[in-house]
Amino acid sequence: DISISVLFQDELMKPLFRAGIIALIISFFIGWLIARWITRPLEKISAAAGQIAGGDYVAVPIEGPEEVRQLAGSFNEMIGKVEDSLQSQRDFVANVSHEFKTPLTSIQGFAQAISDEAITGKKETKKAAGIILNETDRLNHLVNDLLLLARLDAGTMAIEKTDVDVSLIAENVLERLRFLIQNKKLKITKHLDKLVLNADGEKINQVITNLLDNAIKYSPEGSEIGLSVHQEENSGVIEVKDSGPGISKNDQKRIFERFFQVDKSRKGGLGRGVGLGLAIAKQIIIAHDGDIQVTSQTGAGSTFVVLLPIHGKTTTKNGRKNNTSG
Ligand code: ADP
């Protein structure tokens, strides 16, 4: 009996016990490896997230199990977006400051000159006052444009939709810009169909004004501008065509960006070109679930086409569903 129990203890239990211990150690080790495989990339993401608070945007390596890799991918994508957004915010502030600085310097200079009596005489003083008024006007327009954009961005700018006839709005804009058109001896070819849309008349007025103002501004003297309002399938269409310098393919991608100007040195038209007109037009059209496009070739004029939904349906010229994001 005793010998059997000793045999059982010595010959069977000991090796079994040993094997159990070894198995336990191995499984702990494997468990530790797996845990490390998961936690190490997570620690890296956590550390990178901590660095964001300090203004440091570092991407994390894509490693570990699939779910963690996905998390790291999303994290890197988020970092990229935050960086882009910060950069455009910085650019925006720099642009705004620059646009304010020029008129302010001029106002200050002329006011100082009047105050120091460096400018005397009725005629000279009147001229200086005229410049000050002009620059103030420019600042006023700039502030209004920026406020409008900010409200459109925040969605706090109420789009007050009523049934409006776009062709009447277009006539109205033409009438208001008549002097600019006459000054450059431009010929307006218009095709204005009655087009009743549920839209914010004042905002549509602003879009047509911005497009026509550009067409006038960039057209050579004596050339022709086409203005058309009509319906195509489910879209109301506003088309402004000029025979100006045109816009290169590369610039076409950027002209709807805030403050983008192909040629910063060229000013004219209503005398308030800062590169916000098309950005505003685009925001207004997006708020109407519409679309705005440009077709142009360098040296061969430009055509801007606005598409607005009729009966709440949004379609593009080719009948495709719209994509107005961005
Ligand atoms: P701006 O106040 O400078 O006209 P916009 O936002 O209206 O600003 O236009 C942005 C830029 O797009 C302009 O500076 C100009 O370079 C280009 N652009 C706009 N419309 C036209 C056009 N009809 N012909 C040629 N270039 C144009």
C-alpha cells in the first residue's frame, strides 16, 4: 500500500506538478506578451494624446492587433485634421490682419497729416478726406463680409426663404451695377427666364452681385458679359460668362477659398477685392443646398454656374446628385 502511494507521489505527482508549473510560467509569459502587444501601442497613443495638450502633434506608429491599428489610424487622421484646421485658422488671422492694416495705415497717415497741418488748403484737405472715406468704406465692407461668413459658418445666419423670381433679382443687380458696366463699355447679353425658387432673395442677390462684379472687374473694356437665368431639369440655373483672362485649372481649385486671389496686385470693380466674394457666394449656395462651379481656360474667359434646387430636389447640370461639401 505504502509503496503504491510513494510510487504515486514520486513517479506521477512530481513530474505532473513540474509540468504544471512550467505550463503556468509559459502561459504567464504568453499572456504578458499578448498584453504588451495590445498595451504598448495603446500607451503610445495615450502618450501622443497627452502631447496634444502641449501643442505637439505627433503621429503614432500603426501596430498591434487590428482594432488597435484602426484606432491608431483614426488617431493619426484626427491629428492631421486638427493641424490643417489650426493652420487655416492662422492663415485666416494673418490674412484678416493684413487686409485691415493697409487701409488703417492709410487712414492714420492722412489723418495725421491733416492734424499736423502738413496738408492745408481746401482742395488738398478734401482730397485727403476723400481717401479716408474710401478706406473706411473698404474696412466696412471687409467687416460686413467677415461677419456674414462667420454667421454662415456658425449656421446662425438665418436663410429666410420665400418664393422669389431669380430673373427679377438679376435685373435688379444689373441695374445697380449699371455705372460700372457703362464705365467699361461692356455689352451685357442677357437671357432671363422667369424662375421662381424658394430661396433667400437678398442672399441670392449677393451671389449674383459677387459673380457679376467679378465678371465686370476682370473683363477687358468693350467686351461682352453673358447673364442667364433659366431652368434645367430639377435645377434653377444662374450663369455668368465673361471673356476676361480666364482662370487656370490649378487656380480654379482654390478660387472659392477665403482670401485667395490669383493676382493680389490687381484691384478694381467696386474697389473692395480681398478674395472673399466667391467664398461668400459658395457658402450662401451651400446653405441653399445648391452648387457653384466654374469652367474656364486661361485666356478664354470664365463661366460661373450656380445650381439651385427646385421643389427641394438637388441635382447638378447632368442630373447627378449634388456634392457640395467643403
Ligand atoms: P476678389 O474680391 O479678389 O474678386 P473673389 O473671391 O471674388 O475675390 O475671387 C477670387 C479670385 O478669383 C479673384 O481674385 C480672381 O483672381 C479670380 N476670379 C474670380 N472671378 C474671376 C473672373 N470672372 N475672371 C477671372 N478671374 C476671376
